[in-house]
Amino acid sequence: MKLYTEFRRQKTPAAYDQVVFWITLVLLAIGFVMVYSASIAMAEGDKDTGFRSTYFLVRHGIFLVVALVAAGVTFQVPMRTWQQYSPYLFLIGSALLVLVLIPHIGREVNGSKRWLGLVVINLQPSELMKFFVVLYAADYTVRKAAYMHSLVKGFFPMFVVMLVTGGLLLAEPDFGAFAVITAIAMAALFLGGFNWRLFAGLIVLLVVGFVGIVLVSPYRKARLIGFMDPWKDPLGKGYQLSHSLIAFGRGEWTGVGLGGSVEKLFYLPEAHTDFLLAVIAEELGFVGVTIVVLLFCGLVLRCFQIGLQASRLDRDFSALVAQLIGVWFGTQAFINMGVNMGLLPTKGLTLPLLSFGGSGIVANLIALAVLLRIDWENRQLMRGYSV
């Protein structure tokens, strides 16, 4: 009996990647708890929420249910279907970005037009666009594989498309999403075998372009100045960062305890979205932040391992999609953490899988469902089945 059990165990390996599954589940659980902790004071003090302490918790729970259902449906879609429809999905995403900018259609919050009002929820197209760019960039790189050493045939078409997309994002403005999508597009070229000398030159031009975008925009320049010395104007330009740093300082090694944050009590703006990591740092300390960082590192590493496995099976599109999902999550998490820790200028960018926000959670889980699908198809091929 023991030998039979061991034989069955070896012949029926897991049908999905358990590392990705459990890391995702743990991050979602941490986010669920911390969103509630970070939003209680705001919910109780805002008449728009009905002064209900569980307002954001309930909404976040609904977002999670919707996202999990969407992920379950997504997992059923073969990768060849995603590749076939990737250009059309990119066009749909671009159309949504245009709709956001149309008066009386796009919803403006804090000076930015990033949302479309859909009766009971607000859709943020830039979150879905990150996923669509992953698919489109992977498909483009595979189709243009023979021209990856050519600046005109390999890079220029992608550059034009990303320039238009970037222009729409900057018009909202959403500089954070622009930075993430730029990283995805550049990673696609690099992973696709683009000439390294040309790539190095593009990196230089990209840095110059980012600096130019900051310098010609007064509010971005003000953010940069505030980031460099937040204590010079702690009640103005450096307000968010100074309170985020105070939260990190109060947390020390093990934190002040779950629910014990002071900064979330109307001191730290966007505590349940952009600055959730600061609340984690204050309540769970260095230990809590380290756990979050390690979980993201493990997730990104697994994305590249799954991509490498797909590449060995000659599944180039799937390989690039898996790796670009890793680039997306890694870049966005790095930027958010850097902003919270004062290493980068303040950006309106959430922490994937943790921060409050329906569009972000849905887009994140759809992307991870595609990653699990890639791994599942890899396993099927290795076991001799077709996909």
C-alpha cells in the first residue's frame, strides 16, 4: 500500500504552481487585514461612508470576490487565444484611455481623470492597460523576432504605439502607470533579443525623457523637490512623505501592534491605498515589511522561472507573458515601496494585491491566473498532453 501511494504521488504532480498560489493567497490575506486596519478611522469620520468602520473592508471584500471569479474564468482561456486577441484587447484598452479624457465621461478625483463611472463602481482603465500591454508587447516581440536587431523595423513600431499610450496616460495624468508600462515595453524588447547597443542608447534617451517630463511639469517638479527634502516643507510638499517616514520610524523592529497605528488617524493621506506599506511598517515593523518584500521577490522570481520553462518548450509568447508579468509586479511594487520609504518621488501607484482598489485587484488576479495557465500548459506538455 505504501509503495502504491508513493507511485501515485510521483505520477500525479500538482496541476498548478503552488508557490504562486500560496504567495498570492498570503499577500491577499495581508492586504485584506491591513486595508481594514488602515481605513477604519477614515471610514468612521466620513459622511460619504455612512460613518461605517467596515465600509472599505466590505468593498475590498467584494472586489476580491469579483477578482477571484474573473481569475477563475481567465484560467480557462488557452494562451493561443490570448495571443490571437492581444492586438484587439490593446485597442480596447486604448479606447478606454481616450474615454477617460472626454468631459462628463471620465471621472476626476484630486485633479486626475483616471476613472470611468460604472453605476456602482469606478473603472480605472490604466490598471487593465498594464495587462493588455503585457499581452501586446509579448505578441509583438514574437511576431517581430526576425527584426529585433533593427531600429526601424524592430523598435520604431513599438515606440510609436507606446508613445501614443504614454501620451494618453500623461494626459490624465498617471505618471506611475506610464512608468510601469514603459518598463514592460522596454523589458519586452530586451527579453526579445533587441540589439544591446541600441537598447543601451534607448535607456539613456529614456532617462533624458523622464527628466524632461518632470522639469516641464510644475507639479511634478514640486513633488521632486519635496521628495529630496520633505522636512523643509513638512506641512506642504513634503507632507505625505514626512508622515510616511514617521510611520516607518515608529514601527521599529516589530511594530506598535496590529491596529495601533497613529499615522492612519487622518495624518497620512491615502493610508489604505498608496501608503499602505507605511501602515504595515508602523503596525508590523521591520519584520512585517521584510515579509512583504520577500513575498514579492518570490513571486517575481517564480514568474521568470515559469517563463524560462515555457521558453524551453518553445512557447515563446507564453514565456514572454510570464516574464513581463514579473516585470510588471516587480516594477510597481518597487516604485510603491520606494515612494513609501522616501527613495522615490511620490507617485499615485498602489501596492499590487495589497492596496485597496477594485480595478487594480481585478487586473492583478487576472494576470496571475494567466501565469498559472502558462504553468499548467507547461505541465501538460511535459506530461505528453496537448494544450
